[in-house]
Amino acid sequence: MEFLCSLTGMATPPLLPPLSPNARRTRLPFPTAAAPPVSGLRRRTFRGGAVAGPIRAVASSGVTSKDRGGGAAADLRRSEPSADSSGGVDEFERELQGLFDEVKDMIAGGKHEDAVSLLQANFEAVKGEIDAGSRSIEEAAVLDVVALGYMRIGDFKMVETILELMNEVVGDIYDDGRLLGSVLMHMGSMYSSLGKFEKSTVMYRRSISILEQLYGESSTFLVTPLLGMAKALGSIQRTAKATEIYCRAISILELSRGPESEDLVVPLSGLGNLLITEGKVDDAESPFLRIVSIYKTLYGDKDGRVGMALSSLAHLKCAKGDVNEAINLYKSALQIIKDSNSMALDDPMMEKMRIDLAELLHVTGRGNEGRQLLEECLLISEKYRGKDHPDYVRHLLNLATSYSRSKNFVEAERLLRTGLDVMTRTLRPDDPSISFPTLHLAVTLYHLKRDEEAEDLAKDALLIREKAFGEDSLPVGEALDCLISIQTRMGKDDDQLVALLQRVLKIQEKEIGYESEEVTVTLKKIVFYLEKLGRRDEKVKLQKRLSVLKMKYKQMIHY
């Protein structure tokens, strides 16, 4: 579960920290004649937003407070006036802000082709100057804006191309620290979005160094790049260093904002998530308890933000094994959010909380309560999204799973057939997602002793998965295993069953490992049939291997 992902977040970095009165600036020419007319942009600097997840609008210090942004940079606007009152820098930044705003408006209005044309025109114009030998911060800043625009569009291949070019430019720049620090910060964030975490940390490290020189080691301008770097380090398992950086960001904010500032939520959440990932759930509890305390202090016990924080704490309790406490926390969270009207009933986060709670209730033997939540999800999805929406089908399948757990296979069949009917009407016949309810229905019919129907469905699911995932994939292995169980009860040829089991074994060895528990179970099945068929030489070889594995896994499934 993602913790607090719809609560508060760090803003995109401030447009730029205040410009030093002694800063030297250069001006880029207008777009070259080779470039098509470009709406608004005359090449200047780009200052602003980070590429980050759901986060909030900028405050003057670089840490934020309320609105949620999305995707790439949320905003590029300045938080403070530049020290250059002559208008040059302000004009430059206004034009870049204008370009970015125009791209955002085009995307929001569905004019993706126009947005791409605008970005491409500016990219080609800047690239022309770079090819001609120019390597200034001005080119880097305009490329920054263009890359962030492509991030919003979702053209990550183009973003990667632009980042490579930006790398060539920023490698030769050592002045213009204020603007360079901002550009490097954005590069670090974009590299993280592309999954290139090593490169991301290099950019963040250089950005932090520049900002430390300009504003000191306790400046809040450091918080955003510190958090970006901590997240990147955590993604490459450099946990100790990431923890250290999260703690530094927390200390900076405590010093500047106080121990109960809402701005502490993001680094505390990041730290808690990192510790959970590393299995340090006891250590992770303190950050999440503190988040709950901050929101209660600022907004009272019944505020929706408190509910969201409690849901994150519930997930932590579940990771610790405190299932009953987790259930109580989830219930409290859902009730607070509902009573406060802070979130729509069909909000994905509320939906996820209901499903997580339903799963816990099923695990603890409270299936009836869990089903009530799943039925609520289904009714809400039907009301707000309609019966042909993928989410509606997903809730049908969840509910069918619940009924299967309670051995009510008749109701499970009804729900699965309803879901399959929607999927076959709205998707291609070979869409891999169809194979999952198809296989589930095959299992359900098997329990209802309708083996021939079950076999046909299992074969259908197998064919779809072989085409979609490859013949040696785990989804294919799952479908084969189901088919084997059905055909075993149907009395199919033992040699044929052994061949299918050997195929399952090969998949498991490749995808899970030669000594996995799943491999041990399959080996037991094969040995059983080889004994039955009198193929003793083959059986003895596998039995020796099985004996070794049995020492590792003492409790096995018996046939």
C-alpha cells in the first residue's frame, strides 16, 4: 500500500531560490529562423517544478501545504520576486512559465498534437544552438521546460533523449548556481521517473551541493532535492544513506517550521515507508504515529487527513502482525473520512481501504463483514462508473472470490459469469485479462463437479496465456496446474498428466527456483504418477532429489 499518497506532499521545487544581486545572467536569442513560429517562447530560463508524485502548491520556502499537483511539474511560478528588478530575469522566467502553462492547457484540453508540436519546435531550436557550440545555462533551462512538458504527455523516450542532451550541457556549467541547482533537481526527478536511480542520485547530489553553497546547510530549499535523493537511494537498496537523508530533511523542517508542522508529513511518510520495505516495522511505527499526531493537533480528531493517516498506520500494524488492531484502525479511518466528507465515495483511495479491510476480515474468519465491504464497493462502482467499467468487473471478481472462500460456489459462478460477459463484450477475445476470471470460473465449476465445462474453460485460459505471456511463463504454469487437477479427476491418461506436470516443473524451476516449495510439491505429484506407471528409473532419480528437498520443507501437501 502506498502511504499517505493522497495527503500532503512536497511541492514542486520553488521556481528558484532568490537570485543573488551579484548573479550574472546571459540572454538567449529568439528562436532561430529554422524553427517554426513558437507560441510565446523566447528562449530564457526555466525555473520550476519538480517531477514528482501527487504533491502540493509551492510555498516561498520550497515546502508546501495544501493542493495536490500531478505528474510532472505542477507549476513553475516564482515564489518570490527576483533580485534582478530590471525585468530581464523576470521576463525570461515569465516566458518559460508561459510556455509551460500553454503546454499544460493544451494537454488538459485534449490537444496533445499541438502540445507536441510546440515542445518539438522549441527543442529543435535549442538543439540547433547547442550543435552550433552554445553550452550555457539558458539552453539547459529551456530543455528543462521541454522535458517536463514531455513528462506530462507521457513520452518518456523523448524525455530520455532530452536528458542526454541536457547532460552534455550542464556538465560544462559551473556558474549560474541558483538556476543550475534547480535544473539539476528536475533532472534528478525525471531520471527517477524513468527508473534510472543511479543517474538520479548524481543529479540530486550536485543540486544539493550548489544549494548548500548558496543558502547554507540548513536552508529549506534543500528539502525537495534531499527527499528526491532519499527516494532514489531507497529504490536501489542504499537504505542506510536514504534513512540518513530523510532524517536530515526532517531536522531542517523541525528547525525552520517547528516539530508539529504539516510539512513534516512527507519526509516522515517517506522514512516510514522505507523502513517498512526493509522489514524494520517496529522502527517505522514512530514516523506514522507522529503523522497522526501532527494532523490531530492541526485539524482535530475528525478531519479527513487524520483518517488517511490512520489508514497508513493500519497498514503498518498489519505488517507487524497486529491484525485486529489494523482492522480497528481501518474502520476508524473509513468512518472519519466518510463523516468529514473529505473524499468522494468512489475515490480510489477509499476503495483501496475498503478492499484492504475486507481482505483482513476474511483472513481473520470474518468473511461476512468482508463481503459487506466488497458489496459496497460493487454498488458504488455501479453507481458512479457503470456496469461496463473495468472497476465494476474487478469488484465482481473480488466478491466471487469471497463467496468461493465461503464455499458458496453457486453464487461465485453467477458473479464470475456476469464479469466474463462484460469483459467479452468490451475486450478482445484474446485479451490476457480475460484469462483470470476464466480460470477462476474453471476452478469454481470443478468444485461444483462440472468437470467437462471446467476443462474447456481451463484450456481456453491456457491458450490465451500462452499467447500473451509465453509458453514458459508462471501464468501458464498456473493454468496448467488447474487443468491437471481437473483432468486427474476425469481419469485422463496418466502419461499425458506426467507430461503436463513436467512442463509445470520446468516453468517453476525457471521462474521460482530449483529448491522452491512449489517445485517440491510438483515433484511429489510426478513421483506418484511415475510409480503408478511403473517408470521406476525416472522415479528413483526424482525421489532422491525430493528427499533432499523434504529436509527443507517438512510440511508438505499429501496426495
